[in-house]
Amino acid sequence: MRILVTGAAGFIGSHYVRGLLAGEYPGWESAHVTALDKLTYAGNRANLPATHERLTFVRGDVCDPVLLRDLLPGHDAVVHFAAESHVDRSLAGAGEFFRTNVMGTQTLLDAVLHSGVERVVHVSTDEVYGSIEQGSWTEKWPLEPNTPYAASKAGSDLVARAYWRTHGLDLSVTRCSNNYGPYQHPEKVIPLFVTNLLEGRGVPLYGDGRNVREWLHVADHCRAIHLVLNGGQPGEIYNIGGGNEYTNRDLTLKLLELTGAGEDMIHQVPDRKAHDLRYSIDESKIRAELGYAPQVDFEQGLAETVAWYRDNPDWWKAIAHGPGREL
């Protein structure tokens, strides 16, 4: 078995690859993994093993059709993580988001059609739904993205649907809530706040901090993706969540406690444009159809994540902090 993972040196993609190489996912314990990543600011080769007998690393662009048509033949499946993903960066410059997320997905799926790959999982986000005041989104909810990032991901989802509907591609889409865990780029909220606090610096909290996000450990996300790879139906969308909803202020207070910092370290900053108030997804479909259930308790997972950043300063200090304030 051979599997191609795009965006394989990023936060979530690298966790999935490490799990594949460790034999954690049923049915793919001996699979050979081709890890494709452009190694932009968010892709870090150090997130993956330097060498492994079942790993081939390829530095390349998901928008490169020549590379993809050469690379894809012989693979049994593709899991497509590659994306520009930081909301603040999309507000400052949206072009690269639409190039990578929309055109990259189209280029990849076109190459898949010509290569004989039998199965594709396209990894997306709950942000394509917009914002919801009450209740939770099902997979049937209309797409109402409010930022360039979310719009570019919604566009990629529609491209994926079109290739399933038009060409009969065996493709499923996943939409996940906010992830956290080790190896996450320090521009994202949890690692940004943790690394700031570990260095004795304040944390920038957007607005009044009332925005609500649902949190899921990256390990649970990757387990769910693999369930979809093995058992998901063509053309279907699967929401993946953890049920852990917190306001941004409450999350910040938890991080202050875990790092031993006081509330004086909170610096309120002007709210960002089009800041969605609340995300919440209904995950009953993947639970009922594929037997998904998150395994990592949020309190424990958050504490372990903070400990990882405390124990691995060389990893995050080597990465230049982006403009990010993800709250």
C-alpha cells in the first residue's frame, strides 16, 4: 500500500504521517508514505523523521501539475492537508490562499484522475460554515464563509465535490473544529500564547474575548481522518469535533494557569475583521456511520500540550513568529 500525504510537514499532516509510520492506523500499518510539502513558513521538515524505511519526502508545490502527474502513479490513496490556513495572514493578503487552497486542490485532483489513484480524503475546516449563534452545524449547512481563508477553503470543498460528481472520483471531505497539540506553528493561538507566556511576554486577546471555539486534539482529528479514509462514502462530508467549547477568554485563563502567569499578562487588542462569534459542529454522522469518538480529554491534552512547548524550546524558538494573534 502506498499513500500520498500533501502538506505533510505541517502541524496536522505531520501528525498523521508520524502515526502512519508508527503503525497506528488499522489497515495501513506497513504502508509506504510519500510526504509532499512545499516547506513554506508553516511546513517544517523537522516535524517528520529524518529517515524512515517507509517514508519518501518530496519537497514540492501542490500547484505543480508536472510534479503531481509524475509523483502520483502507484499510490493507492491521497490525504490532502496542504493549505494556507492562518486567518490573519489571509486578511493581509488573500492571493496565496486562493492559489494554494483552490487551485492547488484542483491541480491535485486533476492529476489524481490521470494517475489511477483510487481514494482521496480532502481535509477542510468548520470555518466554511461561517458563524452560528445557537446549535451546531450539520454537514447539510450552507457554506457562508466570512474571511478570505474560509472562502478559499469553501472553494476547495466545492472543487472536491465537483470532481466527485463530474468524474466519479472516490473522494470524501472532512470538516474539523480547531485543533491543538504539539508541533503547531507558534502563530496559532494556543502555541502563541504558551510560548509568549513561557518567555514572560503578554498575550494579545482580541476584543472582549467572548468568541467561542470548539477544540479537538490533533490525535483525535487524525484518527477520524483515517476512519473516513477507510470507511467514508464517496461524495460525503464528515464533521469532526470534540465537543469542547470555550470562549477565547476562558481558554486564555486556562493557559495562564498552566504556565503560572497572572491575568495582568492579558493585553486586549482591537478585534479583527469579520471575527466569527461562535463555531460548533454536529459530529453525529461520523459517530454513527464510522464509530468515531474523541479519546483525548481536553484538560489533560491541553496540559500535555503546554508541557510539550515547555520541554521543546529549541523547536519553537527556531521558528520566526508570524503576525498571528489567532483569537
